[in-house]
Amino acid sequence: MAESDSEAFESADEEVIEKKENDQQKKIKKEEQTQVTKTNDEPIKSPASDDTQQSSWRSWSAFGMLKSASQNVASLTTHVSQSISTAIESINIPDPEEMAKINANNEAKTSTEDESQKTPNEESGFKLNSLLSNVSSISSKVVSGGLDTLEELGKKTITIIQETDPNIASKLRSMNVSNKPNLSDLLKEAKEREDDELSGSSQSKDLKNQTVSFEHLLDEYKGLVYLEALEIQSNQSKLKIEVLLKPLTGKALAEMQETLTEVEELCELPDADNFDSDLTSITLESKLKKAIEDLSIEVNFTEIINCAKELDQWITNYNDNDTQRIYAKSIEALAKLCALALNNYQKLAELLLSLSHRSTADEADSVSQLCGIYFSLFNTYAGNYSEKISQINSTSDESKKLSTNIFLECSNATSYVKKAFQLFIPILQLGAL
Amino acid sequence: MSYAYLFKYIVIGDTGVGKSCLLLQFTDKRFQPVHDLTIGVEFGARMITIDGKQIKLQIWDTAGQEAFRSITRSYYRGAAGALLVYDITRRETFNHLTTWLEDARQHSNSNMVIMLLGNKSDLESRREVKKEEGEAFAREHGLVFMETSARTAANVEEAFIQTAKEIYEKIQEGVFDINNEANGIKIGTVSTPPTSPIGSNVSGQSSNSCC
């Protein structure tokens, strides 16, 4: 469901590329006799995509080569994932018990939690480097298979990485940031692989199912359709800017373009790692109000504030020791907060676009501030739930795994807000012209 | 919550004719006499069954206010169905239908199914637009017509479902290119809900086949 919804976000060009990829994926699937069951629900190939297939699968002999190339990639993918698994295992997540002690003794829990988030990022970032060099050394072996093969191989690698995990493909599509999986995607894939290995235990199966559901829940809470509406306004604004630029030449054009660049510079994305994780539903309300105080419009934040209040209450009142239940609740909370944050942005965009007089500097400031608040919000609640889990059981691998997953989905939620933030830029630019 | 198709609807018409109330009645089966003015667009969704197939209706409920007109127009594109609503107790809302219809036709795909709804049919004593007038307008412009009441729920279910049936028939006839999402139709994903054990099997197999 998430997949099909998210596809609507893409601009026409990207849709075309996406279709090509899909078709190539399908082709590979079919030829390699993978066991993914096809149902009648699958899209019927359009004539346009058939052309693509003909060009990319030039002849049967080329295909033979490709097939073996694909198999190489497949084994390569395994290698990559295994390396990532190792990377994950070697991440030093602070012992939850220790964390709890520190929290009890020290008010400064913020910095501890920050560390717990930063550590995985830095460490795994470092591991990724060595991992990438691994990949390149393997690639060089593959070169002996022929340069043509390698060229095709490069194109197919990403497809096959995506194919091993349908979920990652849908996420990439929805993020639409680039065709390269980002760190959190890789970590997530590795996580799921790890769960596969442990599939003997029913607990890890549950965990895996839970992991998949962030996107599903985000869709349930209408997060994806809010983003879609925002993207429509964003594209519309881009078109209007183009129309305004078209008749201009020389100095007038240069000035206009300078204005556009200035607005873009105003919209610097806050760094997700530099945000507090000590928001409460009370501070949230005042921060949100403060963020938009210079705007001449009213934005209704009631829903997101109420949601935070409910979450606070739940965390305070939950006294059972079911860590799985807490974990499930945390993913639900992150998905809901993320959807509501996207809703705030969508509404803000519509309100600003309906104004006859715009104030770009103030708008850019508000949009950036909101972004920071949402990042803090996700960090805070991810921290709260993970702390709750470590209070119950701080030693078991299961608990640590749950905490890691919570922070993964937290970064996932952050990515969606980043996407919304980027979509906002043309909307602000239009107001400045 | 998997579905065979997703249809995107838009609800349009003058402010205060009851668009949001019709949606609320359809999705939540309740009536809210005082409703906040809609800003930009609000969303609703409900699953229905047609011809034994699960269909998800994703409804974009637009603001009727003039100030949002240029914003909401950009949502028309990519809708498979439109509910064009007027208020039978306010003639001016009926008089504005032509403008709404032109707007809709201009900014949407040509196959979009448009349903004309005369809302507030429970307020018979305050009626200003005869049912026959609605019927005539619909006939003239090739629309399907119904009188509805968001308050009593009369014809509300029917209006949304009838529209879906028309879209579904057009799909069967091959009128809609279902692979083009600009038509407001999406084909459901094959993936099963995350809680289903089958879902984990499928992904497990696909990763095995690749290793």
C-alpha cells in the first residue's frame, strides 16, 4: 500500500525512470525463477516500458552474460549485507542498565541519549567506508567478466539490492532522495537479514513484522497523502516560477535567479543530530506557537499537541513488562507524530499560498524552526520508549535490538520531514517573486 | 488492509454546501452540525467492495472558499471521480455549478466520473432548487445525479459507491489506463499486511533466491 501511494509523489520524469526499474526488476525476477508470487494485481506492462526492455536486454546472448552478472551481484549483495550485519553487531550501544543508572543520578540525561544516537551513526559511518572499499575490491574481480557486463552490472546492482527487500525499494521510492540506499536503509536491511537468520525464534519473527510496519502505519495515519498534497503544491509553485522566469532576460533574469538562490539559502536544513531530546507535550506547544508567531496566519497544532499528551500519559501509566508491546507502541507513536508533522507542513503551505502578501524571510524561519521541533520530537519519544524498555530489561539482546529499531524508525520519520522541508522551498521561493 | 484498486475522489462545490459533512457521514457514519471551514484540502478514506473486490476510496475534500480556489484546483488532476455538490436550500450554489464544472473539466482528466449532488435534502421546507432542475442540469452535462442528506445519511453511501461503480465499469471497458496514475487509480500492492505470516514468507523467499 505504501509503495503504490508513494509512487504518486514522483515527478513525471522520475516516474518514467521508476517504471523502467520496475520492469527490469520484473524481468530479472522472471528469468531467475524467483519465487515471488505474481498475482493478477500486478501492473500490466505498458507498451512504452516494453521498448525500454528491448533496449536494455539487447539480445539473448547479452542476456546470458547479464544473468551471470546478476548472480554475481546477488552474491555481492549478500557480502555487503553481511558486512553491515557485522557493522551493526559491533556498534557500541551503551548498556541500557548503565543508561538508566545515569538517568537516575543525573539530570543531564539529554547528553546521554544524544550519545546513544550519535554513536551508531558515527561508528557505522566509519564501518561503511571499509565496507565500500570491500565492495570495490569485489567489483574489480567482476571486471574480468567484461566491461559491458560491468556497465550493466552497475545499473542492476541497485535493482537487485532493492529486490532482496521489497520494503527498501518502496522506501527509496518514497524518499526519492537518490537511488542510493542511505545508511538507515542499509541498516534496516541488515537488521531484517539478521532477523531472517534467527527466524527459528518466534520473537524475532514478531520483531521483523513490526519493523515493516512503520510505512504501513504512516499511510494509515494519512502521512503519505499529506506529503502527496504538499508535493502537488510544490510542483505547482515550481511551474509558476518557471512561467515568471520565462519572459525575463539579462539583468532582470539574473536578479530573479539571485532571489531564488537567496531563499534557498535561507532554508538551511537543521542538522538532525543537534537536537534536544527533552521535549514534553507542554514545551512542544509553546515551541510550535513561537515558531509561527511572526506569520500572519494561524496554524492549528491541536492534533499534534494532543497526540504528544496522550503519548506522555501512556508512557507514564504503562506498568506491564511487555517490551514487545512498548516497542509496537513506539513505532505507532513515531508514525503518528510523523504524519501529523507532515500534515502541519501541508496546511501551512496551503495557508501561505492563499495569502496575497507574503513575507519570505519570516516564512523560511518558521519552516526551519518547525523542522527542528519535529526532529526533537521524534528524538524525544524514541528516547522515552527505548528508556522504558531498558528499565524493564536492560541486558537482553532482544531489548537492545528493540531500542536500535526504535532509533532506526526515528531516523526514518526524520527523513520524511526532511523531504517535506525540501518540498517547501519552491513554495517559499514563489512568495519572494 | 490490502486492496485491489485505490480510487482518488475530489469533492468540490461552493462553501457551506456540506462537502465535509458528506465525507464525515460516509467515512465515520456521523453528522456534525457545526463544521469548521475547510482549509485547502482534508482527507478521508474508506474501503468498499465492488464485484467482490476491495476498493479503497481516497477522498480529497476541498475548501469551497474563493481564497483557496487556485490551490484546490491543482488537486483535480489525478482524480478518478468527482462529487460536485450544491445546497438545495441556496440557489446561488446551484447557479455556480457551471463554473465548477468547467473548472473541473479543464483541470482533470477527461475520463473523470462526475456525480452531481444536491445536498441538504432533509430541509424540504427551505428548498430553493427543485429536484427536476438538478436532474435537468445533470442530463445536459452528462452527469449522474442524486439528492443527498449528510444529516440523515440519505443517499450518501449510494453517491460514493455509485461513483466507484462507474469508475470500475470504465476500467472493465478499458476506458481508463490504470497504469497511468494521473487517472486517479492505483492498483493495490501485492504485499500482504505486515502481521500476516505469508508476508514474511514471501520476503524470505525473495531474499533467498538472491543469495
